[in-house]
Amino acid sequence: MKPIALFGAVATVALASALCLIAPPPPFLPVLVHRGLHLLGMVLLLGNSISGAAWLAQADASKSLTQLHFSLKSINRLDVWMTAPAAVLIVVNGAALAVLHGGVLKPRWLQLGVGLFVGAGLLWGAVLVPMQIGLEKACRQALLHGDSTPPALLRRRLVRYFVSGGVVGTLLIAALWVMVLKPL
């Protein structure tokens, strides 16, 4: 997977998000369909994030550079084919549903939920995606040099990636909690 495809997926999500915040679409499908698609997007996004983290943790625990490289390539592909489309489903359908509540900035629970989701998206696009690309490239180069286990530098970068991914995951779960329970 070329890095341009991954950055293109990030740009697509950013553009859809910006357009929906500037001019949210009115509901163009029945409300239950929007809710279902919105929820489906969140299930796909969280499922992909959690399974990707599990794959990477298992590959790291194996100490196999080949497995680590494969996991990183797979995560990058899944970000293009699942994470970005899931985020677009969430944003477009969420914006259409927000119109029913007076807009994205009207109820406080919606402001908080959108803020958490946007924060997660910004960290994903600005921090995690470049890290993933760099880690995959470092694995590929180490494999080309004949290494079979991850070098120490790569392992330190993986720890930073896991911490950053944990922050993004926490923000996503918090956004889900706020959107479902509407505590404010």
C-alpha cells in the first residue's frame, strides 16, 4: 500500500468532516437508516482499531520482524479500506442526525461527542498514520538488511505508537459513551 493511498483516505475523511461541519446535510434517508449507518460506522471503526492493535501487539510479542511488517502493512490497508469509510459513515450520518437536534453545536452532549471524535480523528491523521507509514518502512528496510528481529529503535517507536493509539482509542470510546448516554 502506497503512503499516498493512506494519506488520501485521511484527506477524504477530513474533507467530509469539514463539509459536514460547515453545511450539515439534512436527513436524506429515514432517521432509523441514518442511525443504523452511524452505528455501523462506529462498530466498524472501533472493531478495526481494536483488532489492528491486537494484531500489532501479537506481532510485537512474537519478536518476528516479518510478522510485524505484515501486521503494519495490513493495518495500513485496513485504514484505507475500513477505517476511512467507517469514519465517513459516522460523519455524514451523524451530521444528518445532528440537524434533528438543532445542529452540531446545539446540545452540549453533541458538542462534547463531536469534539472527542474530531480529536481522535486529528490524532489518527496527524500522528498515527505517519507513525504507521514510518514503522512499516523501517520494518521493510530492516528485512532488506537481513534482520529477523526488530531493532531496539523500532521497538521504541512501537511503544510510542501503542501509547498514541491508546489515546485515540480512549477518545473514540469516550465519544461513543457520550453519544449513547447523552450525559449533558
